[in-house]
Amino acid sequence: MFILNFFYNFAYSKGIIIHKLHIYNYHRLVIQPIHKRFIAIPKIIRKVVIKCFYIIEHPRKYYRYTFLRMFITRFSYLYSDRKFLEIMFPLCTGYKLDIDHPRTFNEKLQWLKLNYHKPEFTIMVDKAEAKKYVAKIIGEEHIIPTIKVYNTVDEIDFDSLPDQFVMKCTHDSGNLVICTDKSIINRKAILNQFKKGLMYNFYNLGKEWVYKNVTPRIIVEKYMTDNGEELKDYKIFNFGGEPRIIEVDYERFKDHKRQFFTTEWNRIEATCIYPSGEKVIEKPKQLELMLEFARKLSKGHPFIRTDFYIVNENVYFGELTFYHESGYGQIQPFELDLEMGSWIQLPDPIKDSKHNRISFYKLSRNNKRNTKQENKITSSIKNKNVSMRHERANLLD
């Protein structure tokens, strides 16, 4: 990590890169390079350099023990869901997971991952189907217009798309392209990015059951700004159908920051992964309307996060999230993590029997043990039969 940091500082000072690389700038370097010196670097080296920067400067995906987490995630299929979460949780949050007696907010999210599965959750997190679901509750006028939905990469037709658009996968989080000028984008790189995205099951990353059965597709939405400025993301934390905390994310594609507020818009001195920053965020005029929508959408759920945008004083729906930061986000101070955990009343378990089966590795290992035991039993029976035959023969003689 020290070597990578040194190389990053050197490249930054020499003008090879001109931004700190968060997820948006990472995609910008892949899709539309922003500096001529960077283009001059050979393609293979360029990919390696970008990945190194991505690991260093991407706090959302690489919280702690980066390479260890990558290795464990890569072989997640070897573990049961519970075992995987017990390994990953302390690496991300800094304390051991007590899944049988959860107390904190993050612990209870892990419990919900394993024990609370409803079929409608799959529709609610699908970025295409969720719009239809939410439109029936709060109205079509609060939904960001959808331009096109593609089932495969081969269906994408850039010529039919507008000059500005947002393209993302319907079954994951973070895999998106924000196009502000269609004439300068690298179409081949975009197609390769989404081709890989469609092949990946987002459930494997954090064992978030709600994503397991989402059909992988690509959705293209209208590109929107608030009077020419980047949209602020208002994330409302709802506990038992009642809003309690509002998280505001801003400068997400530059130097990501987030602040926390009460529903009365009193600032909460807390952090979760990203710094809070010193910017003063004014209370939005549409706050009461967003809270009203949040109550309607969160009714009947022990916890759900409802996201909204404000565009030219109009409220637009963003997404529904059941596990904030996959239940891995370090909340400081720790007392807030405990307090938020006390707000979640865990329901009776509703499990998917197929989802909670033991891992393939353990199953095959148990099968081998069973076959060995059966072979021993059968061989012992054969030996007994042979010995009995010999005894009978001796008696006859």
C-alpha cells in the first residue's frame, strides 16, 4: 500500500492524473480519458495503474484489509452465508458479529439478510421494476423517466440514445455510466463494462438476499441536474415505517461526502465511511413531502432506506435499499450504531429454504464422508458374511 500511495502521489504531481479517483473518475478514465499524457501510457499498464488507484481511493468497496476481503469474496461460494458474514463483518466494521444476539444497527442488518426473505423484495430492488412499484404509491410524476431497458449488451443502440443519459445495471449497485456528451464516449469500453456487469450476481458480494434473483438488465435514464448542479442524494432511514434519520450525500463523483440530520433537520455529528465535510446544507423546502413518501414506502418493513432527489424543486424517487452499505458501514460514534440498532424490531424469520442451504463445498465433503461410512459398513457386513460361511463350513466338516 505504501508503494501504491507513493506512485499515486508521483503520478498526481506529474500531471498524469488530475483528480482523486473515486468511482466516477475511475469510469471516466476508462471510458473517456481526461489527459493526453495518460492516453500515451500502454493499454495494459494503464489498466493496472487505474486498478491500483481504484483500490487506494475507493473507500466504499475497500474498507479495511483490502486484499483479504477481495480474496474471501472471490471464494464466497465455499462458505455458507452465515459463515461468510461472520468472516467479513469484523474486517469491515472492526467488531465481531453476534448474529444470535444482534444489538447494533449493522448486526441487525446481517440478521435480516439471513432470516427475513420476502418475494416482493426482489421487485423492490430491481431498478426497472422498482419504478413501477413506487409509481403506484407516490405517483408517476415523481419517477425519473426511463429511456430504454436492454436485456443484453447486443441490444444497446447508442445512435438512438440522447446526447446525455445515465446508464446502469438493474441488479447491482455502483455499475453506472453518466454520459454528458455522447460524441466523446468510448462505446466499446462501455459495452465491455456492462457485459461483465450482466455476468455478475451482486448477491455474492455481501450475501444480500434481495439481489439474488434479480434479472440482470441495463436501464437507461434521463440525465438530470438541479439548476446545472450535481444532484444531492437524500437517503431517509425508516424504522418500522417511521423516518428517523436523513443522510445527505453530495459531491458523490468528486470528493464524496455525507452528512446526517434528524427529521427536524438538526445536524447529527456522525460519519459513515465518507467524511461529513464543512458545507452547510440548507433544509429543503420539499422535506415534509419526502418524509410523507418515505412513510408510505416503508410501511410494514422493520428497516428500509428510501432515496430521493430534488430537481428544480420537484421530488424524484431514487431507489429502495434494505441493507445500508450492506451492513458493513462503520458508524461513528459507536453509540449511534447501538441506538439505531435499538430502533429495529426484528420480525419473525421468513426464510427461503433454497437460499439457506449449506455450501456446495461442505455438501460435497459431507457426501464423501457419508459414502466412506457406507463403504465401511458394507465391507464390514461382507466380512461378517464371509466369516459366517467359513464357520458353517467348519461345522459341516
